[in-house]
Amino acid sequence: MFEQHPYGKLISEYIQNAEYPKQPADLYDPIKYILSLSGKRIRPILVLMGAKLFGIDNLQEAIPASIAIEYFHNFSLIHDDIMDRAPLRRGKETVHQKWNDNVAILSGDALLVKAYKELGKSPSDRIPSLLDVFNKIALEVCEGQQLDMDFEKISNVSEDDYLNMIRLKTSVLLGGALQMGAILAHADKEQQQLIYDFGVNLGIAFQLQDDYLDVYGDPETFGKQVGGDILCNKKTILRIKTEQLVDSEAREELAELINFDTIADAEKVSRMKNLYAKFEVDRYAEEIKSRYMELAYNKLDAIAVSEAQKAELRKLADTLMHRTR
Amino acid sequence: MFEQHPYGKLISEYIQNAEYPKQPADLYDPIKYILSLSGKRIRPILVLMGAKLFGIDNLQEAIPASIAIEYFHNFSLIHDDIMDRAPLRRGKETVHQKWNDNVAILSGDALLVKAYKELGKSPSDRIPSLLDVFNKIALEVCEGQQLDMDFEKISNVSEDDYLNMIRLKTSVLLGGALQMGAILAHADKEQQQLIYDFGVNLGIAFQLQDDYLDVYGDPETFGKQVGGDILCNKKTILRIKTEQLVDSEAREELAELINFDTIADAEKVSRMKNLYAKFEVDRYAEEIKSRYMELAYNKLDAIAVSEAQKAELRKLADTLMHRTR
């Protein structure tokens, strides 16, 4: 859907037409490369939708901030992929894999600076507020990534800790993108907070749904290997909730599944799903997802613009949440 | 000298009193650590001096931008040290050595964002201009670091390429720091350009002097191992100029010194110094350094403020250039 959205096309066009110095090639080629892998451009679209929601006169004024958000997102992908030793991103080689770690570190840094450079092309009177929001969410995304790495090493991650981590790592960027759009359209602080909260809650619901679909999604449409999170022992909401609920017998089963690497993939997934079913954590995940979704819609309802103006954002939220892949 | 400068104390105090979230510790502890290694604080002092030069009313208004420059400098040290595999910085373990690469990447990123956060505390009406300058120099520093790494791998680095690299990697930050001070004091574009050019030329002269002192400095006062650049085959102005001037006999001698790792350290340094003497590149390095120094002073002369107001900057430049260590 998003690739075809007129805003998505606007953004991709801007990115494709951006000019770069020829030298140093190892600094700029990786930036052009990661941006060409494109992705769904959801975050920059949210900036434009936030601006539109609050009736911005000239949508062009919101383009630099939307590009800043997209650049920031891609900077974080380059650096996260180094830290996670990920070989692939969107089906293509990651930057550190295609070049090397040093190139990935430095071109990531340059892309982060370029994000701020785009932000600086916004209307001057809005730059201080935009910079405040951007800095806040950028630092929170760093905190989220550090917590995510920390959680890999500790055994008892609480549900609250997990929700806080996904809020920081992925959701504040969605909320911040919408808020920046609102700032560009001169929305007041209260309205800014409502649209920010809508985005953050939507983002948390989306991540929870991702955890759910990784286990229960349709293999035909999910796009990733179903059961992938179980196989790599990822601490998802399902796993964390199971750990919280298990009796002593199930605790042993869980420990065996996590620690014995001789169990065949299919068996591991199937036995873990039995545990999930026994403690009904699949239903719990759906429930908590719905709760965040409701929170998000409540915030959207409270925003002081007409229903007609909200239609597009509502459609986007519906599409995101009813996706099966 | 600089540690004792009242501006230096002001800056160190601000940095020491800055508060950090307790968590995630692996994100914020490395930041506190690198900032506590302190260094000379020359760059943030330059912001304050630039502001003072153009008669800023309230020096406090220039503190956030000066902290932004210091944070940026320390971010670049953390990431450069990863890329250079440097074990030590200011005599202490580097961040990637004390923690690990991932911690160094992410805490560096967070420190870069924190630099922008400080910048955002400047008077609102100056933020757009400050952001422009900061973004420009930040990207140039990335370019300089990439060129520096590129130069390690190629055999024929020209003098112009080298001068351009040191300009980007180290000098634009000095010029930019001064310019940001000028912006804070409402100096016009022409005056901004003059003080920027003063800083850039001073920075180039300083780096050329560093190349010279690495070979000819007094071992008692230089602080680093004299001859260190020769031993690690660093492409300094001396080495590059020698390569440009050598006859066929000397070319063989040079190649042997660079490529044979069985030559004892003292012999390598002494034979390389003979080559430098033969082609008088030591004198050339001093000459070209003086040329940049003169350029710098010319720019300072042209600035439209009283000599009395320039005295402090002139003293700083003199101190930097007559240092023996």
C-alpha cells in the first residue's frame, strides 16, 4: 500500500533526486545504497499526514522534516545492523557486510548529520521546536536499542520493561514523525501531544502484532519465516508472558526449549506453541495489542479536527493493524 | 594553559554538572567517561572567544553551542578510535577497549544527538544559523575522516589532497566553533567568514606543526614518542613532500624504509630524517606552516573590532603555535 501512496512517491522522488559529492565514495555510496533499498517510507509519510491532518497550507514545507525522519531511520538501520551482525536487510546485503564495519560506522554518522541538515531546511520559525522533538526521539531510539541489546543478556525481562523498550526503540519515532507534522502545521501543544500519543500507541500495538504474527501468521503472506523468533530465542511478548505464568513443570520444558540446541526446528516451534497455548499467551498478546490500539484510536478521536480530515490516518492505522504479513 | 583558562573551567563545570539518566548504563557511562578525560577544551573555548570578540552581551547564551562543539568532538573521538583500533586516548583506555565496539558505536551516536540537544538550548532566533554551520562542519569532519582512512590505502597522496584532508578532519571544526560564537554575538556574514577563515588556517598550521614536532620536537616536552609518525608510516606533510621530490636513488631508500619491517626503530627514524634533510622538507614544512599562520593572522587583522578585543585570540594563536609539545 505505502509504496503506492502519493506521499510515498513524493518522498522517494526527493530522495532519488538528492545530489551527493562524488568523493569520498566510501562515505556517500553506502548512504545512496541504503536509501535505494527504500522500504515502506511509513515514517516520512506520517510527517506529511500529521501536517495534513492539522491543515498545513503548503505541504512542501513539511518535506524536509519528513526526509530527516527517513534519513534518521536509515542511519539507525545501518548502525543496528552492525551491532546485530545482520547480513541482510530488506533482502539485500547490509552496509557493513557489503563494505565493512568502518564504512558502516562513518556513513551512518554522516547520514545522521544529513538528517539534521534536512531538518534545517524547514521554515526557520519552526526549526527550534522541530529540533527539540527530533533530538528527544533520537536519543530515545538510542536508549531503546541499548535496552534491546541488554535484554538479550539478562534472563528476567519484565513485561513493563519490554513494553518500554519497544516504545523507545520503535514507537516514539512514529509518534515524533506525526508530531513534527503537527508542528509544521502550527498545531498547539495539546494537539501535538494527542497525535504523538496516537503514534506511540499505534507503534506499540504494531510491534506486539509483529510478535504475534511471527508465530501465528500465514506462512504464505507473512514474508518472514514463521516461528523465527522462537528459533532464535527472541524475548517477545509471548515468551515474556509465558515465563511469567509457567508452573514448575512448564518452566523445565521452557528451559529445555531455550537451552538445548539439539532440538529440531519444527519440533521446537511446535512445543513452544503448545506452551503458549497452555498459558493462553496468544490470547493475551491479542488482548494487549487491542488495548494499545484502542488507546491510539481514543487519542485520534480526541484531536480537534473533523472526522473527514482524520480519515486518511484512520485508514493507515487500520491497514497497518489488519495486515497479515 | 587552556585547562586553567576561565572559559575552560566554565565548560568543564557545566559538563561535570550535567545530569544523565541512570539507565541504560552502557549508553551513558561511556559518555560520562570520555567527557571526564577532559582534554584541553580548546574547541568550546573558541566558541566563547568568538562570541566575546564580537561583543556578546551575555556570555551564558554561548555556553550551549560551546558544549555542543565539545560533545561533537568527543563523539568523533569515540568513533575514530573504533575505526583506528586505538587502545588509548589521553593515556586512558578508549571506549571500545574498555567496553566493546557496540557500546562505542551506540554511545557515540547518543553523544552526537546530545550535541544537537545542547545546540537546541541556544537562543531560538540563532538556532537556524547555528544549525546550518554545525551541520556543514559535522559532515566535513566525516568526509575528512573517510579521506584519512582512504589515504592509508593509496600510495600517491598529493600535497593538495593532504591539506584538504586535514582542513576537513580537524580545521573546519575550529573555524566553525569561532563562527558559531560570532553568530551568537550577531556578527554579520562577512565578519563570520573572516573569523571562520582565521580558525581554519590556524587549524591547518597547527596540524602541520604537529607533523613537524613529531619528528623534530623536544622529547622532554613533546609528550608523544618522537618519530612515532615515521615508525607507523604515517603520511605526513614531510613524507608526502619527500615522495614528491625524491630522485631514483632516494626513492629506493624511501621504499626500503617504508616496506622493510626488519629495520630497527632508531635506525628507521634516523635514516628517514636524513632523507628529510637531503630534500629540505623540514624547512618546507616550516615554510608552509608559516604561510597558513600568516593567512590566519591576515584574517584576524581584517576583522572589524578593536585590537584590544582581538588580544585574547591572538594570544591563544601564539600559544598554540609556539608550543613545543
